[in-house]
Amino acid sequence: MKPISEKLQSILDRAIDAKKIFGTSFCIEYKGNQWCGASGNLTPESLYFIASTTKLYVTALVLQLQSKGLLSLDDTISKYLDTAILNGLHLFRGKDYSSHITIRHLLAHTSGIPDYFQQKDMNGRSFESEIIAGKDQYWTFEQTIERSKSLKPAYIPGTPGKALYSDTNFQLLGKIIENITQRSIAENYATNIFSPLGLTQTYLYSDIKDSRPQTLYYKSKPLWVPKAMASFGPDGGIVSTSGELITFLRAFFQGDLFPVAYIDALKIWNPIFFPMQSGIGIHRFKLPWIFDPLRRMPEMIGHSGLSGTLAYYSPSKNLYIAGTVNQVAYPSTSFQLAVKLIQSVLKA
């Protein structure tokens, strides 16, 4: 019988087909033991874009501010944002609900605010479609809000059972953090998360001449879009490694960044992407019984990103997993690999 490390490495190796997946990098931690492996054009030390997994770091910053009494999740965002940002932010069926939106709504994607990045405009175009077509471009916070205001909200903020994934929510949270602290989001990450945790290879991407992160792929083609990656900021701009993702993930769920008692209050779930559910600043991944009849896959909570990156924790197994397939077109592949890795570790 092969040692478990060989089994895990074999799972990563078999995923490389040079058509969809060109590189994988994963770390998994269970019962005090950590294994990191990589295959293809990635190594365990490779830097890569973690995309929307960045949102977990924003959640941590918000919860830190809550622990210091500098905000409440039930505060309306009008307390922290200028009227120029708020006016027309959420016009639904002729009524402006912008002043009803709370920080909790933004974290939980229950605000109903349109997604500036993936949602299509009246011409059928989205920032996402332009970027994956190779049309690299910058955008500012003001442009994300302007674009979002030109799109239709999905529902009244806080409508029970409703969640719409929107990068605009986290652009707004980033601005709120900056306004409260009077420091940039990059400074907040560095001072309150990266430095305390000793994350020397994790940073917010901002310099388009920085070629350290591994080039993304869209299907079989390399996708190098530094202007876009430098524009995401709080909704998807962090660069990291699998090992440092694990370090952050452990700190997030063990209470090293904010009171661990806050975690349970985040577990209010709404459907968002099958089989994903959105909580308050976190996501839940749980395979339905039809795909897991023997219940071998535990519930996982954390976040993932369009780059094929994920970072999840299993409370029932005290297991952490983080990694990437570095593929924009097939991000679900990272979950397929994660399931295989987790099941192999739990069976060992």
C-alpha cells in the first residue's frame, strides 16, 4: 500500500492533462500533519492569484473592526459611505433602497446589488467576458460603482432566502474599511493579517510589472491580465501560496484574527452556486447525498475563486485544505481534486 503522501501526489499528477489543467498546488492539514504538493507548471512554493478567496481576508478585517467596536454588522452602509456612492446604488422597481443596506447584507451577498464584474449590460457584455477574451483593462472603485448602478438589482436588501453573488458588495466593504481606518485596503491586509501571521509571500497585487504570480489559464490559453488583477482589490486581488493560504485559513477559524465566537454567527446559509451556499462572509460546500451517498465528504466552510483557487475548513474533521488549479474556465476542477484529496486523507 502506497504511503498517503504518494497517493495525494498521484491525485495531483493525474489531474494534469495540458488541455484544461496545466498546474496544481494544494496543501492539506489533518490531525496536526500537513502535506503540500504540486504538479505540472506549479510547485508548492508557486505564487498565484487567489481571486475571490480574497473575500475571506476582507471578512476577517470586518470582524476585527467589529471586535474593536468600530462597526456593527447591522450598521447601514450610509454611516460610512458618501452620498455620491449611495445615491442610486440600489434602485428596485422605482424605489431607492440604498439606505437600507447593511454591512451584513454586503458580507452575505443578500444586498441584491448587481455584480459589476460578471453581470452583463444591456449590450450583453460583462467585464468578465472582456477579460477572458484577453482585453486587459484597469478600473477604479468609482467605475465599479458606476457600472453597478447601470445594472438592475435582483431584490430588496435582506429578502429572506435570497442571495446574489456580487463583487460590488466587497468593493463597498473595502471602501468602508478604508474610511474607518483611514488606511488603504493593502495597508490593512499587511498590518492586520499578513504581518501578524508571518505571511511573507502573500500580498495585494498592484504593480502590473510584477510577474511573480503564475499566469492563469482560460481553457488551453495563457491569460495574463495584470491590469485587471491590479483592479480587483478587496474582491479578488490577493496573491499567495498554498502553504500561506493554509496558515491564514487556520488563523481565521481558530480565532487568531478575531474572536472565534464570531464564527457561528456567520453560518446563516442561502443558496448561491450549486452545491455552494453563502453565509455571512463565508461559503459552505456540502455535496448532496445523491453525489455522496456514503456521506464520505464532510461539510466544508471557507471560500473559493474564479481562478480555480479554494480554501476550506471542515469543523467536524478539523481538516484544512487550500490550493489551486489555476484555470478560469474550469474552476470546479479544484473542488473535484479537493474531494479526492480529502477522502484519501480521511481513509488513511
